[in-house]
Amino acid sequence: MTKTELSQLYYLNREVEQQQNRLKELQTAANKCTTMITGMPRGNGKDRDLLLAEIADLQNIVELNLLKIQIERGRLERYINGINDSRLRLIMRLRYINGMKWYQIAMEIGGGNTEDSIKKAVYRFTKNI
């Protein structure tokens, strides 16, 4: 498995985060189009309808990407569980499933491991595959 393939879960998670932020923005905008304190409609009804349609579409996309995340996580877990070296399994899990940074992994593992030594171990392993 390449580093690019290993990183897919990370990027899927970031993509969903951005989509969820966009959903919040759209929902806020749609709520602003609905009512004022008086309860009277505010804004153009067509604008609100377009926002609601965009919200529904984006919700479907987020749901689909959440399913992709589950599938990708399972694929990575199976791959990592197949690695013989327990230290390397731990490093790979922390990096590619938990999304930790190299220095965080080195601190988590301890034992005199540095950011560079952790990174090099993974790069050597992925290069030899």
C-alpha cells in the first residue's frame, strides 16, 4: 500500500469536516430567510428553496462520504493488522487511522523515539512493499 493510499482516510475526514462546515453555513443562511421576530417571511422564497435544495444535496454527499470513511477505516485496519512488527503497527495506526502528527506519535510511543525515527521507519516499510 502506498503512502497516498494510506492517507486517504485523513483526506476523507478533512473533506467531511469542510462539507459539514458548509452545511452549517447553509442552514444558518436558510434560517435567516425564514422569519424575523414578527414571524413574517424574510427574503426571497426562491432563495430559501435553493438553499434547502443545496442543503439536502450536501447532506446526501456527507452521508455518502461518512460511509466511505467507514469502508476506508476498515480497509486500513485490516492492512495494519497484517503487519508483523507491533511497533510499526502502532505507529501506522496512530498516523493513518488516528491522524496524529509525527511528533505526537514519537511522544506517545516514548522510549527515545524521535519524530524522524518514527517517520523513517514508516517510509522504509512503505518503500519495501
